[in-house]
Amino acid sequence: MKISARNILKGKVLRIVNGPVNTEVTVRVSGGEEIVSIITRASAEELELSEGKEVYAVIKASHVLIATD
Amino acid sequence: MKISARNILKGKVLRIVNGPVNTEVTVRVSGGEEIVSIITRASAEELELSEGKEVYAVIKASHVLIATD
Amino acid sequence: MKISARNILKGKVLRIVNGPVNTEVTVRVSGGEEIVSIITRASAEELELSEGKEVYAVIKASHVLIATD
Amino acid sequence: MKISARNILKGKVLRIVNGPVNTEVTVRVSGGEEIVSIITRASAEELELSEGKEVYAVIKASHVLIATD
Amino acid sequence: MKISARNILKGKVLRIVNGPVNTEVTVRVSGGEEIVSIITRASAEELELSEGKEVYAVIKASHVLIATD
Amino acid sequence: MKISARNILKGKVLRIVNGPVNTEVTVRVSGGEEIVSIITRASAEELELSEGKEVYAVIKASHVLIATD
């Protein structure tokens, strides 16, 4: 599957925190940065996410803000 | 200013493409990845963005999807 | 690729409208509904979208609102 | 009320899962597809959602991604 | 129509800027603040927006960030 | 820090509701309106949010819908 999101960052799952409806997934991307994602718990289970698993953090360009100091 | 977005990635502006309403900004973050952002042209002008400028790509955790191969 | 978005609707591209930065893509999904999407023009070109092409409309659950009459 | 969202899909509530802050609502739209939505629990209560209730799934065009096989 | 968005702010259209795909709409809400919205041009035309028209700015709670000084 | 979001509304925290993963923060902005935000609980803790604290509600223009009666 190819997807229209401009930002597809390869990495590994670092940490998973489950709530009743949502799950917080932290991914360490190749460059070293950590990306935090909130997905539904059902999605996390369907993707069989676990620490160390290779994943992509996918972000639509219109959802990225730019800040300056 | 501190912001609630979990993802605040430091980088430099690599490329700017202007449309009449929106502007596409590509940022190379410290780890080497490129992040593409769509912001309003008015915002790009207010932030005085230009190639090479130090910026942050800011992304709310609930806007990040996770994909697996 | 499997993705955490809960909503992945199969369909065909019905119409494409290009702007300088963004492209509007209308997809007719199997059930008959039309789904309109705005993606970057660069993404539309990378995916080689054209009328009639089989695609998926992908929507994160936290981006869906519910309305009642 | 008329709303600027390009995607307003009529359907019926199929399933509701409550968390302490958020609620997951699954809607079966006319065409047969299921759409999953995460809204605040307070919103779900204000709309008096229950299984079988007629609702609309409302999605802004800029929140829809396109994927291809 | 009632909608699950927690934030529905009444106001008047102050300014409209059209691009080929998107339109930027500025709304002055009752409290005096200005809210800027990007919607598709097709939506702006369907809603027959014009300066001075009474409208609502509608924002899902999960799309609001919090910042501190 | 300056940020590309077009909507940065000054106000005070009115109410905080914690879930295991997410926190709902209600802000009363200067004009009197209440804005509800869902952020991660970790973000709420990092920002040391408490009732009465001065904050900004930050909203990207592409996340604002427009509705009419």
C-alpha cells in the first residue's frame, strides 16, 4: 500500500501505554527522534504492536505546524 | 512559549513552495529526515521563513498514524 | 503496508482538481458514497492518481465528527 | 445547520464504547461501510447517541488520505 | 443539525480569500477574537459565504493544542 | 516561540478532566467563550496545567470548519 501522507518515518516501537479507548505509541525513528502517536486501542491490537517492532509514523502534511524561536 | 504537542522536532527549512492560500514547507530535522508541512501563506510570511532558517516541526500526537509492513 | 487508521474505504477516483500546492480528489466508495480528499499535489503525482483508478480513502477515527438532525 | 465539511455520510450507530474522556462510535453508513469515530464522552452524551440512532459521520476533506495498493 | 464538536463559536465572516482549491475564511466571534479557517472553495460556495454573514467556527476538541508562556 | 497556527487565543484554564491517556482541558478565552481541548495526559503534566493558569488555545486554520444556520 502506498499512501498520500508526505511524512512516512521509519522507526521502532519504544513504548506502548494503553487506555480503555486509546493507546499511546512512542516510536524512535531512524534519525533518533521520538515520535508520539495516539491511536485507538483496537488499531494497536490489530497491528500487533509491541516494543521493538518495526513501524512507520505517518503524518499528513496539513497536520504539521511550523514554529520558530 | 511551551506547547502541548508531543512532537516538536528541531530542523532547518529546506524548501518553500508558495500557493495563493497555502505554502508547503519542507524541514530537514536533526536526525536527517525531511518533514513536509502545509501552512497558510500568511503564517509563512509572519514567521519570515526562508531556506536554512532554524525551525521546529510541531505535530499533535493524535495526528500521527502508525503503519507496519 | 497495514495502517492504524480505523477507516479504510475502497473505491475509485471519480474526479481530480489540481491547485498549485493542493489537489482535490473525489473517490466513489463501494457503497456508492463520494468522499472528497485534499492532499498535496506532490502526493497526487507520486500515487499516479487518475480517474477510474482503484484507491482507498483513509481516515483516522479521531478526525470523524458525529452529527444528528 | 449546514457545515463546510465536504463529507457528510448518513448512517446508523452500530456500536458505542465509552472511555473516561473519549467515546468510540461506530456508524454503518447507507452504502454499508462502517465508519469509526472518536469523540469526547461529553459530546456523545449531549447528542444522546444510542445503537440504531440515525446520525451523520462528518469528515473534513483535508483529513482524508488516499492510498493505493 | 447538532454536531459532536465541542467548540462551536458564533460570529460573522470578516474576510474571504479564494485560492483555486481552498478558501481562507476569517470569522470574528462574539467575544471579539478572530478565527481563521481553511475550507475547500467548493464548500465556501455551497455555504454562500460573504462578508458579514452569520456563521459558526466549529472545532473538534482533539484539534486544539494548549500553550503556556 | 512563534507558531504557524493562525489561531492563538489567550485565556485561563477553567476545568481539567484526566483520563489514563488523554486529558480534557477547558479554557475560557478573553472574549468569554469556552474552548475545549483534548491533549495527552503527559502534555498536561509537562505544562503543569491547573485551574486559573494563563494559557493559549492554539488551532491550525485547516482544522476549523464553518457552519451556517
